Amino acid sequence: MSELIKVGITHGDVNGVGYEILLKAFSDARILELFHPIVYGSSKSASYHRKVLNSDAMNFHIISKVEESHEGKVNLVNCVKEEIKIELGSASNEAGESAYTALDIACHDLAHGKIDLLVTLPINKDTIQNDHFQFPGHTEFLEERFASDGEKALMIMATETMRVALVTAHVPLSKVSTKLSKELIMEKLKTLNHSLKRDFRVENPRIAVLGLNPHAGENGLLGKEEEEIIAPAVKEAQDEWILCAGPFAADGFFGSGRFKEFDAILAMYHDQGLIPFKTLAMDSGVNFTAGLPIVRTSPDHGTAYDIAGKNLASDESFRQAIYMGIDIFRNRLAYDEARKNPLKKMFFDRGKDDEKLDLTGEEEI
């Protein structure tokens, strides 16, 4: 029997719902038949949440490193060994530090091939800040950690039927228009197009591009970004055989249901894409970091401090993040394997004097 895919899971902010959704997801032991889980966290924090939630349906297999893990068990790498004061529903620097420690060690193991993919539970983007994490979120941190050869991360919020990518992600709204450029939109379109093919197995992806301003600028009356930046980027992408269209007015595009006609949507800024996405798919949505050599997914919600410890959190988005991560990991293997040994060129430039090919089978003289 082949080895199961090793899925690393970071415990996120211990004052939020991370451990609750983790405990709920693994309370059904059948999930262990699908993959080999390795949680990066704190055994004491896990015990605390088990007591608060009165969850006796599962036990963690406490280990000190991945090599000690076993299939069929919920392995927990006890990488945060200090006593953490847990204050459910509250932000604390102590919780932020433990979230970073787990993330840092998981990324080290991911980089060294000890786990196959990463699923991150929600963090507090403020309290996790330190000398090593000075980013607005996981996406930017992972780009800094894993990108090479000019690779750029792209945030994609996804379900089985809907995918929304962002040109600008964690950027203040007042600065969005200054960040936009034809080059940036082209970069995101190329990354999204490639991810749809490689990660999601969409053969000829269709991408909708949203405008920035109300009514997509109304021919320049309400803003000129559509005419000067977005439309030229769409035209250039079309010239490079990317099947995209737009810019569309965001409200009408989602309100009329046109999003169903496309394989993905490229939004200009965070809330433009995520408000409709989470309205339609809050429980089942997944945050996927595309464009990098590693696979990382996450639930599409945050720490949910308001319901932490109340046994109200849904584990659906977390489970979908695991399943999607596994699918993407397998899709990449299949995609890369199919293209590993391309056929050698059969035709040569007739302008050259050497290496000419005689289609008649006779040698040229």
C-alpha cells in the first residue's frame, strides 16, 4: 500500500477556534484513511481545548518530530513547549508568538520535504508580528519564504464551483488605485491562468476581470483606471491567448449570476472579491496560495474570537481546505509528470544551414 500524503497543519491562534475545528474534524476517525495528519502546535493547548469542549472523541499522538509520526493517528508535533496562557476570545502576544513558532517549524519541514503540503489554521495578523514575521498575512510570508526565480504568490478563494483571485490583497483601500498597473494585472492573470490549468485541471480556463470603480468607471465618468489600466491589461492577456474578459462592474456581475459563466474571477481588491465569495460560500470556502512551488490552503475564515470556546464553530471550511490541498498536490504531480519529457522538436528553422530535416526521408545535399 502506498504512503498517504503527509498534511502539515499549523494550530494558529490558540485563543481562537483553531483547536475546536481541528478536534471536530478529527472526531470522525474515517478521515485518517485519506491522509497522514501532522499538527504543529502545543500539547498543553490541545489538552486545554479538549477539556473546554468536553471532547473525548479523539486523542493526539504527541511527538517531537515528523519522523516519529504514524499513519492512522492524529500526530501533534509538540513544537510550542512553553506554557501558554490561553484567554479564549482575546488577542495576546503570547498566542501570536506560539502561532509563529508552529508556522516557522512547519515551513521548515515543508521546505525539506518532510510534509507534502500545508494547511494553516487562522492567525491574528496583528499579534503574530515579530522580528521574523512582518507581513500582512500568510500569503506574503509564504512568498518571502518559498518564492524563487521571480515567483509571486496569488491569493485564490475557492470552492468546487467558484474561484476568486485578488490583484491586491492585504492593502488599505485608500492605496489600492496607486498599486494597480497593467503589469501587475498581467502578472496576476498569468499566474491565475497557469494555476487553473496545473492546480485545478481546467483545460481552457475562462477568467472574468472586474473593474475598480462603480459601474466599471462608466466610460471614465467615475474613474479612469478601467480605460487606462485594466482594459489594456485584458487586451494584452487576450493577445497572449489567455481567455479573459472585462472589466465588468462588480455589483452587476455577481448580482446577475454571471460569475457562473467563468472558471475564475480576478478582483482588484480584497473586499470586492471576498464579500460576494464569503456571502455565497462562507462554510465551504478555501484560501489557496497559488504561484509558489509549495501547496498551502487554509479555511476562509479568521480566528472567530466571538465564538471561541462556545462549541459553535463549523469545521467544514477546514475539512474542505484539507481535501482541496490534497487534490491540488495530486493535480500538480500529474500535470508535471505529463510534461516531464516533451517530444523533441521535429522541425527546424529553414533559415539555418545545419540540422535540416528532409520530409521525404532522403538526405539533403
